[in-house]
Amino acid sequence: MVGIVYVELFLSVMWFMALWVWLNYRALAWNWPVIGMLPTLLLHVSRIHDNCTEIMGKSRRGTFHFRGPWLADMDMMGTADPENVHYIMSANFQNFPKGPKFREIFDVLGDGIFNADSESWRDQRRVARALISHQGFLRFLAKISREKVEKGLIPVLETVCLENWVVDLQDLFQRLTFDTTCTFVTGYDPGCMSLDLPDVPFSKALDDAEEVIFMRHVVPEKIWKLQRWFGVGSERKLSKAREVLDSVVGKYIAMKREEMRNGGISIDCENEDGVDLLTSYMTMGNDGTQTHDLKCDDKFLRDTILNLMIAGRDTTSSALTWFIWLVSTHPEVEKRIRDELKSFLPAGEREKWRVFGVEETKKLVYMHGAICEALRLYPPVPFQHKEPVEPDILPSGHFVEPKMKVMFSLGSIKHEPSYKFLAFNAGPRTCLGKEVAFAQVKVVAATLIHNYQVRMADGHHVLPNCSIILYMRNGLKVRVANRWSAK
């Protein structure tokens, strides 16, 4: 009798396993008992961008339901369908805020504009738009962008040319955009872009924070929260990074307050030097025209500075890195950009060394189009996710419920015929720093392409990394040669 029970139990298990294999045989990702599709995610994490593109390309309407481990709250709906993305970001924007899960994963950003929803987001966006379009800030941006290229990037490149070194352009661009962003956000230059290429704790802390935030997307929530509770693993790294970020930002705020007490701050539109954003935030409303409910205390300033720093440093350096790589590997595009640059120069200056300014680069139509194409192919922020407030049905016919992550891949959507340009987001959350980013990229790229010949180092292979920002895994190793002598 006992033997029959064992036989029946064995046959039941075998039938269950056979049924499970049959159901998953042609599945894009195997849905294992208990652990769900997590093994597939972890197995392909090193090529997550290509894997997402493959899965969504084979799914119905480019939309795939990822199932995480039981009770791990990792289920999400991934999509690369342009209609779904438009619906989430524009048509039904109110039902798809960032949500509490997003804020928890990105908690290092505090209550800044990237994490904010509802009235807080609207107030922050309204104020940020006004300050970024302020003539004093635009003048400061133009000045700093040119100065950092001329006094920071060029001396390093000249040394590289003279010594015939292989240099990592991605590292140089990260340093450059960190300096420029920190300067126009806070008014203080950290000096990261210099000949000795120093280590800067603040920049390293940002890198560590982004690495841990990425891991929070692929590790079950209960695990990383447990790590945070005990202060171990990657969460320990984030805790240390947060201490550095808070310390440095706090120092900048204190320095600015001291400067204000000493009467050394002005946001007069006629001020020739322009004004940084921290100064603008700390002095807004002093003329009695304040139209918002934001409390500009140290906590608000800390969160705002950190959000602006990440937006300015990471996305701009990523865009520059991929753009210069694409141009250097497509000689016909490089030639057309150089011809366009020459067409705006006097005849006697077309074959001479030159640093381009913000105003000059606004006329570069072909280069603008080439930068947009690079952003389409390699969007700096490859993944975004939202969280529906109410049950909803996407245009693709897929059902989503409250608290369920809805993730869309900008790296996959570029393959869709009805693709829309989304590198700077879309709908009400369209990136406020779009023109600031274009200005910085154009100044650096125009100066680099006009004055130097960039060629890939022998044996160097370009691969995308695994991060919340689309960098190159091994950097961009190149050799740089002068086209003519610098002044």
C-alpha cells in the first residue's frame, strides 16, 4: 500500500515537471517554481540591454510580463511598444506617477524633483524651469562651458597628443561634466578635470550610489532591505556614499550662506558673470514675487543639488561618450560635421585651432541631428519605470494593477517602426535640462572634432555597462592627434 502511494507521488511530481517544461519550452524566460524568472534576469544581467531587446522583440506588442520570486514583489510589466509609452508618459500621465517604490529605490535622492510626484513635483518643476531659463544662469552656463573646455579639457588633450598616450575619453568626459555641472549648480569648481586627474570623493560616491541603485532593481527587495538593516553588502557601500554626498553638499550650502552673509551674491540680470543655481534657489522670493510653497531649507537644497548633479554629470557625459565614438567610427559623418563647422568660420580661420562657444554651436544643424541620432541609439537613461495608481489596460491590451512596476526600455524601443524620440523623456516630465545638455555636448564635441583626430585604441572593444546610466563597460580608450597646433 505504501509502495503505491510513493509511486503515485512520484508520478504526480513527474507529471508536474513535464507540464512545467512543456509550458516553458518556448518561453522567452523560464518561470521557475518559487523563484520565478529571477534566474534568467541574473544569468543575462551582464547583457541586460540586448536581452531586454530580444525578449520584447519576440513578445506580443513588444510587452512582456516578468514574474519575480513568490512574495518578493518583483513582478513587472516591461514594454517597448511606443503606444504604451505614450499612454504612460502623456495620455494617461496622472495614473502613472513615479510612485513609492521608485522613491524607495532612489532614496539617496531624497525628495528632489526626480522622486517627487503631485504638487511637490509641480512646484519644483515650475521653479526649476524659471531658474534654468533665467538670463543670469544662461550667461553663467555659456561662460563655464567654454572655460572648462579651454582651461580643463584642452590642456589634458594636448599632453595626451604630445606623449602619444592612450586615454579613456569616457573618464575625461565624466570629469569635465562633473566640474561644469558642479560649477553651474553650486558656483564652486571641484577641480576634477586637471592634468593630474585626481580622485574626487564626491564623484566616486555618486558612482557607488548608482551601482547600488542598479542592484536594487535585480535583487529581491527583502534581501537588499535586510542588507540595509544590518549595514552589510552593497547597502553598506551606499551608506558610506551617502555620508560623502551629504558632507560635500552640506559644505557647499554652508559656503554659499556665508557668502550671502558677506554680501557677495547678486542675481541681477545685468551681472556680467551670471549666476549659479544654488544662489538662485537661496535668493528666490527675496523680491516678494514667490509663487510656490517650497521651503528652501538645507534639506531641500541638499536634495535639489544632488538631483541636478546626477542629471548634469551622468547623462551629459554618457551622451558625449557615445556620440564621439560613433563619429570617430563613421568618417563620412565626421567629415560632414567638420565641413559644417568650417562653413560658419571666416575663410582665414577654417584651418586653425579654435574653441567653440554656446552661441556659435546653436547654428549647427547637421551636428544637432547627429547628436539626436546618437541619443536615439544609446539613450543615457535606458530604463524607466512607473507605478499605476488605478487598475489600467495599456493600448497593447495588457492589464496592469496598482503597485505593479511598469518598466519601459528606451534601448529597445528604438527598434520599433513607430519610434518616437524619448531621450529627454516626453509628456509633462520632459527633461528641463534638455537645452543645457545640448549646449554642453555641442561645445565639447565641436571643439574636439574640429581640432583633433580621435581613433580607437588597438584591441579596445566597446560594450554597454550594467547601470542606471548607459556608460561603456571598459571606457572609451582612444589615441588623439592634433589636426593643427593649439594657440
